[in-house]
Amino acid sequence: MQQQLQMLEHQVKNYLSKEALSRFGNLKTAHQDIAFKAVLVLARAIESGQLKKELSDEEFKSLLMEMQRK
């Protein structure tokens, strides 16, 4: 399970801008559960072809805010 999560995280990190990657690192340190959910959401988006370009920090922040509303 841990290895699968690391693979997904590596895949997702390739789609994050430098700033978004920094935000993800901070999030992972402070809120591992939210970071895990973000990785799952982004991995699904990548696999389904919905995410085709690098995600900016603003876009990543918007995703996190949207996740909090649910």
C-alpha cells in the first residue's frame, strides 16, 4: 500500500509546478490525510486524461479549497 502511494505521489509530482510542489510538501507535513486525498484526486485526473499540463500553485490551491467544501 505504501509503495503504491509513493508511486502515485511521484506521478502527481510530475504535474505540479515548483510552487505547487512546495505547497504539497507543506501540506503533506501538516495534514497528511488531505495530502493523500489530493494525490488520489490528481492521480485519477491524470489517468482519465483530464490533467494534461502542469498544475500551477493557484490551480492546486483551488483544488484544495474545493476538496474542503465537500
